[in-house]
Amino acid sequence: MDTYGWVMFQTGEYEEAEQILFNAVIKDGEKSGEILEHYGDVLFKLDNKKKAITFWKKAKATGEHSKRVNSKNK
């Protein structure tokens, strides 16, 4: 699910990516930092910056995230 959502993100299909990644977050129970970070990225692209930062912080808390997550939540 995350992979498909991330592909949609990479191709600029942000609204579809948001739906897919939201479902991935729910199914995962907010345990995967990678999924949380990806969801934050798509929220940011959809101009929901406040919610994006929330998910980037959740990703950071898991310890499973990209090196760039620290610069994203500023």
C-alpha cells in the first residue's frame, strides 16, 4: 500500500496518494515511520502543512525515517 501511494506521490497524483497513504497509516496503526513520513509529505503537497508536520514528528518519534525528516518539520 505504501509503495503504491508513494508511486502516486512521485507522479504528482497527490489526492490519490493521500487516500492510499491514509489507508496505509490506519492499517499499520501508525507504527511505521516511513509510512508516517510519506503521509506527511503528501499532506504538505496538498497544502496541509500543519498536519504534515504532525505526521513528520510522529515519524521521527518512531526512529524509522529519512535523514531529511528533521528539516521538514521546521
